Amino acid sequence: MVRYLDPEDHPELERTCKARSSVGERLARLKEKNAALTGTEAIEAAREVALRQLDSRSRSTGELRSAIVAKGFSTETADEVIDRLQQVGLVDDAAFARMLVHDRFELGGKTGRALVEELRRKGLSRADIEQALALIKPDDEANKAFDLALRKRRSMGSVSRQVAYRRLVGMLSRKGYSPSVVSSAVLQVLADDVEAEDNE
């Protein structure tokens, strides 16, 4: 049940509401101010936005463009800033895509369409995505799928073979593995289960 609290009885609520609206108002004023900037002033202010973004982690040109435009700058200003950052080597979509693919594959086991979707959300081009995905060799993908399935199987306890099969297939599919790689890895892991049972 929702309780209505009268702001007259609870003055702290009024302050909270004012603080929230003032944050929104400040952002709106900042966007207006940035939109009014021209020439060198606009470029410098937009560059500051981009550099703050790059302070925390590497970014794609798409992410930087979105961040700059969200602050009220024009796409032309954003593109000019990004061009300059690319010229000095601070932004490189191809290197960013390679790094992201390596990290997601090695640390989380993501591949295939799961990686493609993430890279697209980052605003990377099709060519950069394809080049980065080419770094994952079929043997590495098959080995990673087997390792993930084996680790997952060990954490399941004594569930039935059918339940294990369904969970393993679902997990690997969500990570982007192709049906043939998924099937091979899962059948191999479950075959190891049967062998272990026979040896007991």
C-alpha cells in the first residue's frame, strides 16, 4: 500500500524533491549552455567531456559521440573532437574491439552472436567487429566451451542427465556459441559423466 506523506508535515520531502528537480534543471541549463557554445569554445568543452569519459576506461567512437551529444553539443562538434582524439591515438575502434573481444572471451567465455551484440551496442563498425572476432580460433572456442560446460556441470550436483543437458546447452547458447560447438562440448562433458559412473 502506498502512503501519501504531506510535504507540510514532512519538510525533508520538499527539500528532496527540490534537490531532484534542481539536478534536472542544472543538467538542462548545462545542455543549453553547451549548445550555445561555438567554435573553439565548443570544441574545448566537448573535448573535456570526451577526456573525462576516457579517464575511466577506453571508449568507442560511438560511446564518445553519444556522451558528447548528451551534454548538448552538436554531432559535428562531437565528430571533430573524436577525429582529433583518433589522430593522437587516444581513440581506436579496432584496438578497442580487439581488447573487448579478448577480455569477454578469456574472462567470461562470450563469443559469437553474444559478442557481436555487445560490440554493436558500443557503436563499433561491422568491419571492426569482424576483425576482432577473427582473433578467436575455432579450437580455442571449442576448448573454452568444453571448459565452461565442465565447470558448470561440476557445480550442478547430482541432477539428471536430461536436466544437465538442458542447463549446459542454455548456458553455452547464451554465451554465443554455435549449435555445433554447444552440442559437441555438452555431449563430451556428459560422456565423461557416464565414464566416471562406470568406473565407480
